[in-house]
Amino acid sequence: MATKLYDKLVRDLIPSIIERDGKTCKTRTANKAEKVGYLLDKIGEESEELRSSLSEEEMADLLEVIYSLEEELGMDKKKVEAIRLEKKEKRGGFTKGIVLLQVDD
């Protein structure tokens, strides 16, 4: 029997899915402070997966992690969205693909 070590946050139903497939797993529940760190790590992981595939599925995974982090930090979704829109209005979005190369004083 091969053992793989992970130490990463997974979706809530993953342990059940693993067991349904005839495997066993060990899990633990992260405390609040750990959970934020694991979610931040997960953003990096999902971002890399999105970079590799550029798929809607990976975009959905990244959004799920962001929404979970938003909830864990007690942030209001409507307020975050309002701030996003305000910043977009004042500073623009990223639609034009502008790459800043240099600023001279």
C-alpha cells in the first residue's frame, strides 16, 4: 500500500470520495488561524492550475477558494464587490492588458 502525504486543505467531501473509492485517509480540522493560511496556500495552488489549463473548471475552483477566504475573514460579499467596482471606476480594470515598464520622475 502506497502512502501519499499532503498537508493541504481539500473540499469538504473529498474524504468521503476517497473512502468511497476503497481507500483510507487521515484528516484533521484546521483551527481558524490555520484555515486562513491554508486558504491562502490554496489560492496559489488553484492559480497555478488555472495557469496550466485556462479552464472554466479551474476558474471556478479559484473562485470557490476566494469566496471561502472571504467568508472565513468575515468579509461582506456585497461590500467587497462594491469596493471592487469603485476601484475599477477610479483606477480601471485589467481589460486593456497594459503592462507598466518604467516610471521616470
